[in-house]
Amino acid sequence: MGILEVKGVNKRFGGLQALGDVNLSVAENTVHAIIGPNGAGKSTLLNCLVGKLIPDTGSVLFSGQSVLGRKPHEINQMGISRVFQTPEIFGDLTVLENVLIPCFAKRDGAYRLHAFESVADERDITAHAEQMLRDVKMWDKRDMLARALSRGDKRRLEMAMCLSQHPKLLLLDEPTAGMARADTNNTIDLLKEIKARGDITMVIIEHDMHVVFSLADRITVLAQGTPLVEDVPANIKGHPKVQEAYLGQAHQAH
Amino acid sequence: MLGLSKKDLMFLMIVTALTLAAPILLNPFPESSALAQFNAGYPDLMQRIAIFAIFAVGFNILFGLTGYLSFGHAAFVGVGSYATIWMFKLLSMNILPGILLSVTLGGIFAYLIGFVSLRRSGIYFSILTLAFAQMCFNLAYSVLTPLTNGESGLQPELSDPRILDAARAGGTVATPNLFGLGMNATWKVEALGRVFQFNAGYYVCGVISVLMFYLALRIFRSPFGMMLRAIKSNQHRLNYTGLNSRPYMLTAFVISGMYAGLAGGLLAAMDPLAGPDRMQWTASGEVVLMTILGGTGTLLGPVLGAGFIKYFENIFSKINDTVLHSWFSFLPKWLEDICVAIIHPFVGQGWNLTLGVLFMGVVIFLPGGLIEGGQRIGRLWRRKPGGNGAPSAKNAAAE
């Protein structure tokens, strides 16, 4: 059984069937990509995994435990971190503080009254956060306000924040959307590095096929809320159903 | 030392020194000069500045760090005041039990009100806190008259049981004291043509306000304070980072409620009379003004704002037409009348107009409050010799 098991998930928004009977099994320490044309339900699926949306029917199990009905912070504490489509960071805090917060969350849990300790005295946590910034090559920007970063750097920072918690499962929602080619390649290199460590499972939603085929171990193609195919990348490329889904969309677009 | 960095320790030392020397520093003009009325070194005003500084520093822990604007903090001040007076009535005229009870009750009330109000954010949170505070005001004003003595206010009386020290006081109501040291005890020193008044009540308020400032400084530098700033910056991200923002908010709300309760207790300890108007929404609005005027989210800002507003309230409201005429008496009679007529609406009863204009000016031109004004001046001054005035995040975060 995989670390993440999605079974028979349905989600309806009024008359629109956003997800129809989605089954997904992600094996531990692999990279699983979910692709599909716009409106296929990729983001809805991801939102069901992190507690932002609750499916109408079906179950989502992480390490054998259900995530449904849990609050976002509880799901994170189970070991799931998420990178958003538009980088979600603490813009008014410095880059280093941005990484310190998830480190504290990992050590102290969802709430702790540490009002009379000094951040500067927490040497272990500070050292870890600083190492994290070195890893993503943002060490020299540690004292900048996070909102002043470029988009690519914001994305790197968000990834550093997620990785600093050593999550078991990392969810990436279009990690290279709107990025310049060079930034995209940097991101791919970073993700490859993380993958090579072999202690993390990743689910990636992505439009950029270059990113998908350089990282994924398995790919699920989603169209109109239902999975069309699930297979290894080599078999996905020439699959007729996939071509149909994407070409069909192209026909509609013109 | 004291769990602070060298820079913060220095900062705290300066604040302590200024607080202790305030009776001297706030009396710069000789008694005989016409400017003597601008002196602020008299006990009543200094006590108020110290007390409202405590109130504003506590309010800033909620509003400045988390960005949640409470419009009902005066309720906690009122609760603190009534609690202290009741301790005066029941136990003794020593201010300590009253102050302890006012902090506790402020915290309990804040927990109850915060528990409900924090279910909403933004304007809905503000409205909920406002509604609760107005409820407290109306309860104190009419329904709970046996507890609060309604409109005329609550004060210690001769017939009170005062089980600890009624016998010792003899036939009078004793003044509030701290183990025998009367709050109105004042040591006057005449020097350099000025009268410096060292008042026991002020030093009690001053020492407590420095302690509270130190506590706020610790909270600002703690992981907890960082989480509160993160709530203001991006609560969504914070929740997805594995932190539950609700208890953090509630803790901040309770801490600021305890600060407000303490301020209320001290107000009653300095002047043992508590009325319901202390809870009215205008009083809640005043602390918002103080915080924004001084600089939201900065450590020193609320202190400056409180000092600024209380100073001008006292000084401007004392200036009447006679004073104005004496200022402009060197001008021809008709010009004198015109000048007085122009300034008249801004002083005396109309000092609120001055405050309004000042507040608008600060919000429009100095969104960071008086602290930002100080920083800009400092930057101008620094740029001239060195030539590098680029503000770094470190500087901005420090104050």
C-alpha cells in the first residue's frame, strides 16, 4: 500500500463535477506527477489532500490515517507540506524568519507559548534554518524582507520552508508556473537533489512537460475530473488517450 | 543579560533612565517664565502618561503584531478600575491586591471576549469587540449599579468594611498606598528656578511601566512574537505550516487584556474613583489613536503616542482666551483679536480638533507614526556624512 491512498473521491461544485471517482495510490519515496488540461481538477484534488476542501464521497489516507475533516495545521503536523501555485510566504518577515517559523512548528507542534524565550537563543533551530538557506542558495538574502524577493526566489524560499520540516509528503502545485527558463531549470535541479536523497514522496501538478518528464516516476493524466491513465513516463508520452485529451482541448481552444 | 541582546539592553536602559528622570526632563521651563504652562512635570499628568503607555504597549501586542484591531479594549481598563476600587472597599487601601485582581480579571474578561470575537477577522472582529465593550459599558452604567454605582462612579467610603486596615485609618478614608507609602506623597525640590516634583504614585506607575515595557520587548523578540507577526503577514501560510493561529491570537488577546486591566487598576489606584465612561468606545478609540500616532508594531511607538496625546490633552485644554490674548498682546488690538479668533477653536475645549488634524497629518504623511518621523530625520542626518542611507530590513525590524 502506498503512503498516500485516494479512493473513490468525488467533489461537486453546484452542477460541475470537479472530481469524479478519483483513485490514486502513491508509493513511498517516489515522485508522482498529475497532469491534465486546464480545468481537469488537478488543483481541486490537491486541495482535498490538504484539508482545504472536503470531498463529497471517498477517502484520503496518508500513512494509513484519514486526512479528511482535519484542519490544515493538523495535516501539516502529520507530515504533509504544500507549495502553492502563487508563492505563499511571510512577506513582512525576513527570509531567515520565514524559514525559522516552519522549524519551530516542526519542533513545538501547532501551539506553544514560547513568549519569554529569545529567537536568538534557539541555536539548534537557527542553525538548521541557516543550513536550509544555504542549501537553496539564498544565504546572502537572509536579512531581506521576503516580499522584496523576485518570484523565482519566493518560490525557492517557499520550498525551503517546506523542506525544513522534513515532510514525508511534499505537494507541489505548479512549482515552475510563470518562471523564466533559467529559474525553471534551477528548480528542477533542486527537486532532483531532494529526490536523490530518497526520503521524501512528492506529488507534483505541472503543465511544463519538461519538468514532469525529468522528475516523475509515475504520471497520472487527469481529464474532466477523472483519471484517464496512470503509468510510467515512457508509456505516457505516446499514449493515444493522452494525446486525445490534450488535442481535444486544442481543438476547443481554436 | 535579562535575556536581551546588547542592543535591546541598551534600549531598555535608555527607556528606564528617561522614565526615572521624567520629573526633571519634563520640567524644562522656569516657574517664572511664560512658557511654564508647557511644563509636563506634575504628578497627575506623568502618572497618566505612564499608565496609558502601559495600556498602549499592551494593545500594540495585539494590534501591532497580529494586525487584529480591537475596538473594545477600554472594557478591560474599566474592569481593572472597578476591581481595584472593590479591593480598596473590601480589603485595604494598599494598592497591591487591587492591581493583582485587576490584571487577573482583565485576563479573564479578555479570554471570554476573545474566545467569541476571534472566530471572525477583519472588520467583523473589530465590530464584535466594540459590541462587547459597549455591553460592558451599559452594564456598568445601569444594570450592574450595585457593583458599579452607576453613573456617579464607584469610590471607597468610610462605611466600607476594609477588613485589613479600616481600624488603623481612624475617622477618614485613607489615601491609596503601597505598604504605607501614600500615592500622593510628593517630594518637591526647588532648583534653577524650577520646582521638581518627585511623586510616589508616579514612580510606582513608572517602575511598573518599565517592567511592562521589558515584558513587551521579550515578547517581540520571542518565537511567539514572530508567530504573531506571521499571522499579520500571511495567516493562510501559517496554518499550512502546521501552526494553529487561533490559540496564538487568543493568547495575544489575553496578554493585551491583562495589560489593559493593569492600566485600569493603576488609574484607580492613583485616583480612587471609577466611572463607566472609562469603558466607553471613545476610550477604546483613544488607545487605537495612540498606537497609530506613535507607530503601529514598534516598541516605543505606543509609548510616544500615549505621551503625545496625554500631554496635548492636558496642555492644549488649559489654554483659554485670556492666555491667548496675553500671547498676542504685542500686536495691534484688531490683529490680536483676529489671531485669537483663528487659534481659539483649536485650544481649550477644542483641543480635539488639533488632535484630529495632527492625526490626519501623521496617517497621510507618516504612515509609520512618530517613530517613522524619527527614523526619517535620523536617516537624513546619517546620509550627510556617510552617504549610504539605504534602509535595510534589519533597521526597520529593530524599532
